[in-house]
Amino acid sequence: MILPCGRPKGKEANMGLTIAQKIIRDHLVEGEMVPGREIGLRIDQTLTQDATGTMAYLEFEAMGIPRVRTELSVAYIDHNTLQSGFMNADDHRFIQSMAKKHGLKFSRPGNGICHQVHLERFGKPGKTLIGSDSHTPTGGGIGMLAMGAGGLDVAVAMGGGTYYINMPKMFKVELTGHLQPFVTAKDISLEILRILSVKGGVGAIIEWGGPGAKTLSVPERATITNMGTELGATTSIFPSDEVTKAFLEAEGRGRDYVPLASDPDAVYDRIIHIDLDTLTPKIACPHSPDKVVDVASLSDVKVDQVCIGSCTNSSFYDLLKVAGILKGKTIQPSVSLSLSPGSKQVLTMLADADALTDILSAGARLLECACGPCIGMGFSPNSAGVSLRTFNRNFEGRSGTKDGQVYLVSPETAAASALTGYITDPRTLGEAPDVTMPEAFRIDDSAVIDPAPVEEADQVEILKGPNIKECPVGDPLGDSLEGELVLKVGDNITTDHIMPAGSKILPYRSNVPHLSQYCFEVVDPSFPERAKAAGRSLIVGGENYGQGSSREHAALVPLYLGVRAVVAKSFARLHAANLINAGILPLTFEDPADYDKLSQGDQLQITHIQEGLETGSFLLEDASGVKIPLKGSFTERQKGMLRAGGLLKYVAAQGK
Ligand code: MIC
Ligand code: SF4
């Protein structure tokens, strides 16, 4: 039994709580902590990056709120740093002017990847954080409840609004033993992906614990919580303990430490055990992070390119180990190696420790402290090239080379393979470098710019370049919806399929009309033209539709092209939320076998939508009279959003 305020009553009141449940309890403003039910959370901190940020700030601007109402909001520039053309620089100036006027800190380009910098300088155990980037759960490495969200949700939270999710189930991963030499946190991430798959964490928060967790440093924990995103999990979290305290103290932020642990009698929906003593180096094969095998099993695969970096594996700790492996050696002439340090702190400390010299002398190319190759911003592999990356995603085409064969590995496996030219189990190298966490990090926040004081905010001019176009808004949902089935796709369609990124397209994240030419480019380049010609239309998908990124462009661009409903076997959490925010109706098949009854080009109709919103049952009919039952269960708030034509219109109507 649960009281309206969400606190358990009766027998359950004495039940122990998990770490996440404790943070949720302390931030609950609406709903009950019952798995599957919608809850509203107070958000302490927000972050945005530039690829989703421009849109988020346009949305924030549309809300007319003068100053952010969070404890801390930070605007990072880390994705779009190539600046080929005026577009990125214009977006950066816009974001910087918005931050200055509306009370956000602004992290300049070059300061680092949002998740790495946020962990170093701003994250606090026990706080809630949402970010317009799906890897925001990195903050779970220091015991934050950190979640990826759509830009519009972040805009609402910046304005002091509530963030809504469905109360997740609780999973626990119990770690025992110690990582053996050359076996790493990345191998733990890949192992859990092997066990659970890219859908295995959907609807769950994954808590990491057990004696093995105590042996992991904060950067290692952050690698694991970062890649929890690939499991589809709402977020992942570690306890806040002595290790967290030491990390915060080394960052000069000991005052931010609070201890956090689950109760001994906390209840989990699922417990998974991983024995670190027996874990071996792992690798995810093209094109999915869960296609995991032992590194040793692929030793005959020749490597063309190795990329070390990204928000998963670019900490000082990771890169010191890489330097230790490469020191005094030279990479194979056939291999191209890149290094993108996670932050300016990491880069300057590597330089101070002479470790940067070891890496560069071995033959690496130094890229910026930014996302870079992870999101296809340069350094694409050669045709059909094998690229080993310490990143978190290896979706088809994401590297910028359509037939590139991207494998995901640890920094140790990456460095070892660059030396041999073949996929190499780093344990064959001999002795592992002995790396310890520093007692103090190099603290220099000069690349973080404070906002204007409130009294001067009025005078700050908002700078908008010509690339910044209006954000599309949905139409109120009527009682029936008719349209062509313009695209039928299979399982595990990612947001990179729906709205690709990369150096050609990413500069247009604030220009939806231009962006729309590339929608579903990897799947079917004729989609945009067909969708435009069709007027109002529907898309049909398989399982886990929309997995991957938080990019709301994967909803806004189809909306612009006329898509009004997506019918799938199942949806990824973030994408379903983004569709509703955009005013697109996401429905699932009552019987997944009905998926086979539909073909691209069918004329479809969904009737009695208003009744369906209440009952959760919908009926899809094609022109020949075939009837397919669909379902969709929406909260009152979501119904309101769909009826209004999306979150922006809904918020405007509520006068919030
Ligand atoms: C990604 O890793 O796919 C991104 C680029 O960081 C995205 C955000 C975006 O599309 O801008 C994410 O993970 O949310
Ligand atoms: Fe940047 Fe890659 Fe991390 Fe996304 S996954 S935030 S693109 S480094």
C-alpha cells in the first residue's frame, strides 16, 4: 500500500530502500513510488550540450522564463566543435548569450565533454540531474540520480518544472572479487551488455554494489554508469562512499560529499552477479553494443583505426594507462590512432605527467577535448575499415563511414591493438602499467563562464545567427488520424538511423527544415521526399524503436515531415517521451505478430482516438478493412500533451 505522497505505508513502510529509491523519495513532487506509474521529480541540476542545446534554449526562450530555477544549470559545448562554416559558431554564440542572460554556467568549447566535466567539477551525490544527452547517467558514478532527457524536458526543468518518468524497477549488479591486470571497467560494461542486451535495462535503474564495487575508482564507476545507457536503463548508480569522497576531495570539492548506500534489506526486482576475478577483456562487434565476445577470440582481425576517447573512456586514469602501454613503443604503420581527452583537466594533467608525450611519440594524433569521432565529427574510418573505439556506441554508419566496422573496447585493448595491428588481448602484453588515482586534480575553471548578475541580465543581447530556425510544433490530436504508412522498419532502430549526426548534418541541429533532408538517410534516403508528398503519415517499427540518443530531433524532424503516429512492437524510453513531447502518438501492437500484416504504402486510419486515450485501446484499419488492435497507456499529463499538440503547447496552455 502506498500513501499519496508516495511513501510506503504499513508493512512496506519498514522495507529497506535502494539508493535510487532514497533519492527519488527525497525529490518526489508527484505520484507514488510504484514501478510503472508516473512520478514527478524535482530536478536540482541540468546540463545541455550544443547539439541538443540550441533547440533546448529556443524552447526555454519560448517559455518566457527570465532566470533558471535550478540549483545549477550548465551549458556545454562539446559536440559541434568542427565549425566548418558559420553554423556551429552561431549556435555557440546563441547558447553563450542565453547562458549569460538566463543564469547558467557556460563551458567553452575545448573545456571538455559535458559528462566528464560535470563529473569532475559539478556533480554531487544525492542530487538529481537531467541532461539533454543520453549519457547523463555518467553522474551515477558519484551517486547522483542522473538521467538523459529530451531538450524540452530539460528546458522545463531549467524553468523549475517537474521532470516525469515512470517509476523504474530496481536491478542490482553484485560485483565480487577484483579486476585482474588489463581487465577494466569497460569490460564490466560490455559483460553486462552481453548478459542483458540493449533492451535488458528498459524500465529499470541499475544499482552497482557488492565488495567488488568498493575496489573501483570514480572514473571506472563512471564508465559503467555511462554505458548503462546502452542497456536502455533509466539510469545506473553507485553508492557514494569513501572512494567518492576521495575523488571529490581530489577535485577540491570535499564539501560536496554525502554518504549514500542502499538499506541492507532493500528489495530488487533482479540481481545479477559478476565475478571480477574471472572476467576477461571483452569487445562489442559491429553494429551493436551488445554483440559482445572475448577479445581473444578475434585475434586474427586486422585493425585499420583506433580511437581513444569519448565520455565513456577518456579520464586521466584511462589515458595514463594508455600512456603506460604505449610508452617507448610505436604503433603499426597501417594503424591510424586518435586521442581525444575527456576534458582540459585530463589533457593538462597528461601533459604535466609527460604521459601525453608518451602517447604522441607512439604515433597518436591528438584531437580536441570533445566528442569528435564518437559522433562522426571527423576521423571516420577508411572504406570498410575496422575501427576499434573506446566509445559506447557502434551503430551502423555512426562513424561517418557507412560500411565502417566499428568495435567497442577498453582503452587497454585499444592501445594493445594499435601496437600489433590486430585485435589484441592486452593480457598478452606482459605487465600491466601501475596506475593510481591522483591525490589532487589540476583545478582550473577558467573555461567555465559565469552568468551575468540578475540586475544586468536585461541588458544581455541574445545572438541568433541565420542558421537558427524555428522549432516545429505539433497539432492538437483530434479523434481520428489518417495517413500513409510511409516507412516500415525492423527491430532496434536507433536515433542515429532516424536522425543521423556526423560532420555534414550536425551543424544543422538548429535548422529542422535543412535537417529533414537526412531523416532516415541510412535506412531509406527517399523517405523525406515520400513523407513530404504524403502529407500526414505514420511509421511502423519493430522492437526497441528509437534506442540510443536523447536527441529530440528524432521526433521533431519526423513531425516536420508530417509523421503523426508511430506504431511499434516496443519503444525506447527516451524516444517515446520525445515523441509525446512533440505531439506524435506512439502506440504499440496488442499482438506483435500483427506487424507482419502491414506494408509500406498502406493507407491507414486510427479512429476514436479520444476514447482510446482513456481506455488505452486503439484500432488501426487499413484501406482493405484489416483491423489491428493497438495499445497505448498514457498518464493524464501525457494525454494533455497529445491533445494540445506537444509539451510546448501544453505548458503554454497551463500558463506554467
Ligand atoms: C550521442 O552519443 O548519440 C549523442 C550525440 O551524444 C546524443 C545526443 C545528440 O544526439 O545530440 C545522445 O546520446 O543523447
Ligand atoms: Fe559525446 Fe559520444 Fe558521449 Fe555522445 S556518447 S556525449 S557523442 S562522447
